[in-house]
Amino acid sequence: DIQMTQSPSSLSASVGDRVTITCRASQSISSYLNWHQQKPGKAPKVLIYAASSLQSGVPSRFSGSGSGTDFTLTISSLQPEDFATYYCQQSYSTPPTFGQGTKLEIK
Amino acid sequence: EVQLVESGGGLVKPGGSLRLSCAASGFTFSSYSMNWVRQAPGKGLEWVSSISSSSTYIYYADSVKGRFTVSRDNSKNSLSLQMNSLRDEDTAVYYCARGERRIDYWGQGTLVTVSS
């Protein structure tokens, strides 16, 4: 199975900050990388697919980049509703595997 | 609008069984692979099982292989997960999720608690 490793595991930031979360795959996954956002007590929601494509309805302050083994999720200007946990997920091979999550907290 | 609604969760004793269901609407269910993904309390997301659109290909996580069985009824737009020989470590919220490897929609989840 492909292992996905996110960093950092947690992050404190302020409204308006620019934030970057990193995800690394244990082998090359081309651009088969997706990002999901999960708020407490809620189901995950897809933000980005194919490494850099924004899911319909997702604000443009979210962006993704990378290919091969190294990927990033960037939030250009944090809003109060962005404080949540973020998971990367590879869709290159079965089983689809997730990173351990990055919890984004208010500073 | 795509909707995935899980049901069937609850409290069950170790060694017991439970059957989860997922009702799909808003898309052509028979055209999509489906998944079950779970999340233990305070933990991350763990893929459990996948089933292809026509049930030809079925996959399980090693942690549930031999105990869980996934199935679907395309005539009823329904996905199921039969869980047998449940263990404490199966306690989690179980999500139904659409997609072949790339998950693009999630249900709201149903809580399964395994405890004596």
C-alpha cells in the first residue's frame, strides 16, 4: 500500500494568514492526489482533486500543487470557516490511502 | 444534487454483527464505484472496502478481510456493508463515499460502537 505522510500534524494560524500543508507519498503517484477538509462532527468534503483542480464550489483561496511524491495545499488568506482538519488522499492505486491529517487551529 | 445517506449503525457487543446501508440519489448510481471509509473516535480516515459499479471488483482492508462483506443493489441505488465478528477496534463512524479511488462525495456517516 502507498503510505501518505502529512506535515505538520497540527498548525496554529491567524485569520488572514497564508498557510501551507505538505503531503508526501511513499512512491510516485503522478498527480493522483486529493485534499479533503473535515470540520468537527461533520463528514469530510472534497477541496481539490488531481493535485491542483478545485472542486466545484470551493473558494479560490484554496490551491494545490505538486506531482510525483510531493504535494502542497495552500490557503492564501485564512478565513474563520477554514479552521478544520485537512487530509490528503492518493487515488493512484487501490487501496486509496489517506494522510494522518493536519489540524488547523486558531492562534 | 448528489446525496449519500448511511443508516444501520448502533451499539453491538464484541463478536456481534451489524449491517450498514447507504442510500444514493442525485446521480446514476450504477455508473460509479463506491467505498466504505471509517474514522475511529479522534483518529484519521481509514479506507475499509470498495466495490466497482457492477460488483465485478471488490476490495477490503486487511483489518476487515474475512469479517466484512460489501454489496450493492443497482436497482435500488443502495450500498451495504455486512459486518460480522465485530471487535472493539471496529468502533468508528462509517462513511459511504463515491468514486473509484478518487473520492468525490461523502455521506454524513453512521456511528458503530462495539462494546460489552
